[in-house]
Amino acid sequence: MSNSQPPVPPALQRRTLAVLSAAQILVGLGSGSALALGAVVGERLAGTASAAGLPTTLTTLGAAVAGIPLAALAQRRGRRPALGTGALVAALGSLIVLGAVQLGSFAVMLVGMLLLGASTAVALQARFAAVDLSSSARRGRDLSLLVWTTLIGSVVGPALVEPGGVLAERIGLEPLAGPFVIAAVAQLLAAAVLFAALRPDPLLMARAAAGRTDAGRGGTIRGAARELAHRPVALASVVAVVSAHAVMVAVMALTPVHMTHAGLSLGVVGLSISAHVAGMYALAPVFGLLTDRLGALPIIVAGQLVLTASCIVGFVAADSHAALVTALVLLGLGWSMSTVAGAAMLTEHTSDELRADVQGLSDSAMSLAGAVGGLAAGVVVGAFGYATLVLSGAVVALATVGCVVPLVRRGSDADGGRARVA
């Protein structure tokens, strides 16, 4: 089944995109500045390097936990209260971490970082809010615009770490608390923008345009899972984004460690990760446009093949700096292609009644896959080495193609060949 959105005034959709983009930038600034020092603060408070990665892991798990209840809230009340509430939870998390830094408490920090994960859930669900009012012909472009704005926060947020430290000292706080001051302010501003300006609510407006005024029958994981079980194309899209995210996080998390072991400086490693982040977000609008013109399936398959190529480059030339940077850029590009097209396809092939719930389940699964991928990557590299990790990533990406294509074909056949996936 292909969902065709009834027409809405173009000016309303443009305004919705502008509001969501502004909020997305603020959310990105907040989470970017906080996560940049999460490991450093964790090591300082815990007193051991072995605990440094735990705060970031809890933030990822927090995103997975927050995704489903925020989606259920959206299903019942609309996008505005769901996204605004998520931003407020993230702001609370930032303030708790700030307090943890002042108190010197690692345990309190972990609670705050878990809540801060709601910012990731907000960023992911904002992509879907951007296409509530989109026509099928513009769905990929509108969704990818929200993905692209994430780049701003990802780049500018970490750059605010030093100014944040100066600000913290001036107001009598520990310098390491600075990024969390910025994070709290940015998340509060994002919540204010969402609550004040995301009117009319895009999800509620979409229901009204479709002649529906009820709040949907969703709100449960079981309902969302049942929807996926009965819609092969939607299930294929979830498989694609979850797989792409797991591979991306696993390889990205351990490649910097591999590079430092190869003797590269931290500055070079940092620039390499910046190139990877640019690959993730910079060309998202291009992939959205291609999704609209060619259909989602070709872009998903191409994305998985690019992920495969990235892993092969890392396997063949693991000792070459240039090759590793190339692999990281390809890793970001493959992730972007798969997630943009996958999210567009998921929206296209879910029912109005359960769409927000299914989107939330997909986001939570994506975040959980990232957490598992990051943890598993460390185990694999520790036991078998970096080459085994990237080779495993290539196998997973190719297996994803082998899973997604038959699912989409089955869904298209069930829909009489009308599904717009190719």
C-alpha cells in the first residue's frame, strides 16, 4: 500500500520545515556540545579510563528507551507535545550532568546522560514530523532536509566546548560543566520553539486533511510490531536502517582506536572523523531527491553496497591513512543513503493509525542497534582484530540487501505491483 498525502498549503509545509529545522539545529548544538566531552567527564568522575565509554553508551540507550514513549505521545496528542517533551527531558538530563560535575558523582552523571539520550530521539522523530504533510513526490527531500540540519549541530556543538568552559568558570562552575550549560540552554530553547511555533501540529493536520480526527489506535509496541509483520515493505525499511546504523556505529567507533594504534595523531584522527560526519549529513538532500525520483529501494541497495565498499577498503588497506579516511567517508555516505531512503519508505508504507508508533519503534531499534554494534565492535577487535570487524560489517551489509529486496518484492506483489519502491 502506498500512502498518498492529501494536499496541504505549500506555505504551511514550508513553515513546518522551518520550525523543525530551527529546533533540530538547537537540539544538535546541545547534544553535540555535551557528547563531545562525555567520555572525558566520565573518566574524570569515575577515576578510570575503563568507564569512559559508559556515559555515551547510556546516552545511546536513552535514545532507544525514549523513542517508543515519545512516538506513543505523538500518536495520541501530536508531534508538538512529543518533540517538546523530549527536548525538556534532554534539558533535564543536561542539568543533572552539570550537577554531577559539581558534585563529582559518576553515578549521577550516568542518570543525566541516560536522559540526555532523549535529544537523539527528538532528532530522529523530527525527520518524520517533517514529512507528515509532505506529498509522496517530495517526501525524501523534506525528510533529508531535517537530516542535513543535523550537520550544523554536529559541527558547531563540539566547537562550543572551549567557550562553554570559559562561561562555566565565569559563573562559578567547573570548566567541564560548561558544555552541559550550553546543552541545557539549547535544549530548553528547542522546547520553546517546538511548543510555541509548531502550530498547527503537522501530524494532527495530516489526519484532518485525510478526513480523520481521532487520535489513532496506537500506543503499544505490540501494535507497531504487528503492523510491521503485515507490511513487508515497511519491515524492509526498518531492517535497512537498523543494519546500516549498526554497521556504521561499530566501524566508526573502533576506527579511531585503530588509527591511533597505527601511530596517527589525535588531530589527524579528529579530522578523519569530521570527514566521516560530513559524509553522513552533507549529501542527505541529494539522496532525498534521488529517493523521490528513483524510489527508495535502489537508494537503499546502493547505500548498503557503499557500506560494503567502505568495509572492504578498511580491510584491504587497514594501514593506510588515506584509505581509512576514504573508508570513513564511504561509511557515512552509505549510512546516509540507507537511512534517508529507509525512513521515507517506512513513512510511505505504514497505516495512518499506527505510523508514529512504527516510526518510534524503528528509531528505538536503530538506537539499540547502534549501542549493541558499538559494544560488539570492541569485543570483536579485542578478540580477532580490526580486519575481522570491517569484514563482518561487509557481510552484514550484503546480507541486508539479500533480506530487503525479497521483502520489498513480496510487499509490491501483495499490493498489485503498485508500491512505489523502485
